[in-house]
Amino acid sequence: MSDLFGAPQSSEYDASKIEVLEGLEPVRHRPGMYIGGTDERAFHHLAAEILDNAMDEAVAGHASRIEMILQSDDTLIIRDNGRGIPIDPHPKFPEKSALEVIMSTLHAGGKFSGKAYETSGGLHGVGASVVNALSSSMIVEVARDKTLYRQSFAKGHTISPLETVGPAPNRRGTSIIFTPDPEIFGETQRFKPSLLFRMARSKAYLFAGVAIRWRCEPSLLGTDSDVPAETDICYPGGLEDYLNDATANKSLMISSPFAGRTEFEGQKFEWALTWMGPGEDGFIYSYCNTVPTPNGGTHEAGFRAAITKGLRHYGELAGQKKAADLTGDDILAGTSAMLSVFLRDPQFQGQTKDKLVSNEATRWTETAIRDRFELWLSAEPERANWLLEQAIERMEERKRKRKEKEVARKTATRKLRLPGKLADCSAQDTDETELFLVEGDSAGGSAKSARDRATQAVLPLRGKILNVASATADKLTANQELSDLSLALGVKGGKDFNLETLRYGRIIIMTDADVDGAHIAALLMTYFYREMPQLIEAGRLYLAQPPLYRMTQGAKTLYALDDAHKEELLSSGFDGRGKIEISRFKGLGEMPPAQLKETTMSKASRRLLQVQLPNRDHDGADDRRAVDSLVNTLMGKKAELRFGYIRDHADEVYAELDI
């Protein structure tokens, strides 16, 4: 006999083929449905579930200390000093204790009604039983009412009845000791101390009132020097401490983060946000009820809305009409942020809770944070205005790129392609415009903030450019930095140079006031001399003169270009009354934009040196032989020429330095 599709029907399909999985057997049969798989991440998710339950006790105000102990046999102990799991008989299953029901039954726990926990991160009665099902051994110890109780489980089954161990007058809370089952995860899978330590540390950051005691068998650490064998983890500053640690040794655009914590409609919100320096990668780490949400969700959407609408509103109040067009990407580009929310009955996407999908979380988070962000902006207008300018600059760049794409679709004539790092100016009159060539993204960030966006463009270059005096033609053609520079200028080097297509009236080399900066300036001047001498002849090339020192006496501030200038100002620039504070600039990237503008970029107060070439001789030929010889000696391939030049002129240097 055949069925509707012509396939023969099996005569063996009967009731005996219907399987009924009881208790926790479904978890062992399909672990991926509960913890996302059996890989390393899922393996460590077992620890996260038990730690989440301990954190729920702390967040609820019943525990102040948690211990995480990793033993050499891959057994993990997680202990808290909370209330302890109830051990009295369960009303629905009077033959079992509440402890046994929780550990051996799916969807049994104290987190459904909200009576035992207002907010929780555990899997609402799934987590502990799933860990039991996927462990070769689990022992649960509960200290309640000055008495210690113990019960053993394995692979989802109850091994021993609840037993009374004896009096425990100085102990309270729950201890769970478990070993993941190699039948599920494989013989080679092991707990990694580094992952467990980071997990414990992140939980301590997320709840400032809890201390986590970490201990690990030293033999398991191996070469992982970042993980201690034993330590107490506690962060009174919460997420602000977290963010400061995560951004340590990185350049930041603001001195202190926007951070705080508050409650709204009975739920808790904590955040920390900062803006990274040029070239630094940003990030956002979000959590709900101490559970990480790597895929974000509705709480992140509310956070973005709060920051976006807050800065947009500030801009509108400040009279900046362009603020209305700002988007979240314009404002939050280059930011690093931490967000933690504690919600009642949160809804997650998937069993592993990677994304929050609670609809109301967007409104709650935005409302809780936005007003405080607007107050933070109003408290320091200079900082707020700088953030607004940066966002508007990104918005204008976004619109410019979009317009270029639209033009490219409408016409076969391609618009001029400009380097991605170029911050162009808006003026069209070449005689009014200037291009500043700076070293690196850090200096570029400061210069972009200090510039006049109407007439001043900034192009950051990556370190020391190619030495064209000693490079082959192929290397020169293939060099990306010089290609970007040529594109920004709108001209080609060599015989194809055309001054009429130059996009800027002045080209200003602006490097640090130190030896490295002088070297970079020399490399750039060599490039222009070899490839675009007409640009120098036309008087278009300049050297900026940034100061090396800042000297302050009372309300008077002077800037010195070098050591000699500093000594001159010390002797004649101050009245001799009061202490003179002297600070040395480490580089343009370390100089506040306001000071960089005042000393080096503002047309009203800066100093520029024009790069010039020798005048033509009476025959009309370029008398460049001395210049060519000097460039070849100092920048060419022959090191012996440089050595000879240094040896011959050393006395001049010593005399200048008075040595």
C-alpha cells in the first residue's frame, strides 16, 4: 500500500515508536535547545547560570559575598551567603523538598511571580536543573536556620535524599559543586580560568555592593599571568570603574565619562559612556539583570535614543539649526559605553538570553537616562559644544558621501575622490583655503577640533611618509599615503603637475615640535621639492610653528617654540613676581584643541614659516644645485654622505647649544 505521494507505508510504525522523555532527559537529549550547543561557550554557560542565581540573591539584597572556586578536576564551586534554597517539602510534591524540585524539574523556581525576586537573571527555574542535567556530578549544600543540609545529583537524577549534615551556626546561603559531563561536552573540554575570572569580574562591576572571592588551583593557570590564583573582586564605582578599566591606556576625547545610576518605575538603570580618541575602536557592553546581552536589544535602543535626543535637544537650545538632522550614528560614533538594567520579568530572545526583547525597556531606559544626559551637557557647555561640533562634522561627512553616491548614479562623470581621513573645508575660493598636513589620527583629531571648518582642511598622515629621495619610482607610485596626499591636493606629481587644479591656497606642514616632528617635516618638504617644486615656487608651502612649552604666571600665559625661546621668555616675558608654571607639550595630539587653535592654527595669532627656493639667476635657469646637493646628502641613499655632513657641521651644532 502507498500513501498519497506514492511512498510505501511502513507497517512497523506503532505506539512503541513514540518516545516519552521524562524529567530532565530532554535536556541531555537536546542540550542545544537550552544552552545553545556543546561548544566552549555553552560549556562555560553552565557556570554563568549558577553564578546568575547567586547574583540574584545579591541584587535582591540578601547576599553580600559570592565565592567561585575552580578545582583541578574541573569541578566548580559557586557559593553565596544569601537565604539558601528552601529545603521544606514542596506543597505540590510533598514527598520532595523544594531543593530537589528546583534541581530536578524544569520550570521550577522562585522567579515567576516576582514575590521572591523583583528582578532576576536566572532562567526562571530552568538554569539550575539544566546544569544538573548536563553535569556528571552535582552536590548542593544549603545553610538555613543555622543548620547545614546536603543533597547529591548526577546527570539530572537524584542520587541521595536530602540529608541534615549538622549545625552551622556561622554559615548561611547556598553552595553548588558541579562537574560538567564529558559525555555531553567531550573529554577534552575544560573550564578556562581566564573566562571564569572575566565572568566573575564583570558581575562584580555590575553590582557595586557585592564582593566575589575568586580561587583557582594554581596548576590550572599555566602561562595566563593575567589571572590570579586567589583574589577578592569588588568595584565600589560599578560601571564607571568598568569603563575606566576597559579604556585604560587608550586615548579619550573627554576627561571623565558620563556615568550614573537611577531608578525609574521601580527598576534600576546604570550606565557609563565616553568618547574615544582618533583611531581607537569603540564598543558597547550591555546587561540585563547582570546577564550579558551581546546582541543588544530594546534597552540598548533606549540608551541610544536618550543620548541622540539629548544632544540634539541641546543643539537646538544652543541655536544650532543643523542639530535637528543628527542621527545616533553621528553622535555615538567612536564611543565606548556600558549599560546595565534591572527589570522585572525581562523577556529575552532565545534560551541563552543574548538579546533583550522587552518592549517597554526602550521607553524605560530612554526616560531614565535622557534628562540626566541633558543636565550633564548643560553643566559643561564647552565640552557639550565640542561634542556637538564633532557630531555635526560627521553628519556633514555622511551627507557629503551620500550626495556623491547620488551624483555617481546620475552621471557618468565621477566626482573627485577624496581620501577618507581628509576633513575638508566648505569654502570654494582656493585663495582662502588651507590644508594642514598632520602626523597621525591623534594629532588629526585635535586639529579637526581646532580648525575653522569653513577655510581649513586637515589630512592626517600615518607616521613618517616614504622618503622619495631614496625610493624607486614603483614604490612612489604604490605608496598609499602619498597617493592620498595627491588626491587631497587635487594635483599630480612630476611632469603632470598643474598648479591651476590645486585645491588649496596654502599647504601647511604641522608636526610636533620635536626631533621626530622635524624629521617628518623634512620628508614632506623633500616630497614637495622633488615632485611638486612649482608649488613651492608659487609660495604655497608653509611650516606651522607649534609651541613646545606653555608657561603661566597668574593670569598671564606665554608659549615658547623651543628651549632657547623658553629661556628668553623666562628672562624677559614675566615680571618676576610669583611662580611660573611650565608644561611641555608631548605632541599635537596631547594639546587641547583651544590651545592648538590659539597658538598654531588661528590666522590672527599663529606663526608660519614659508618654504622658499633660491631665486633664478641671470640666465633664467634655476640655481638649484646647492639645494639638490643638500637634499641628496641628507635624504639620499648614501649614508656615508650624511655621516660626513654631520661630522663637518658638528662644531656648528655645539656652538649653537653652547656645549
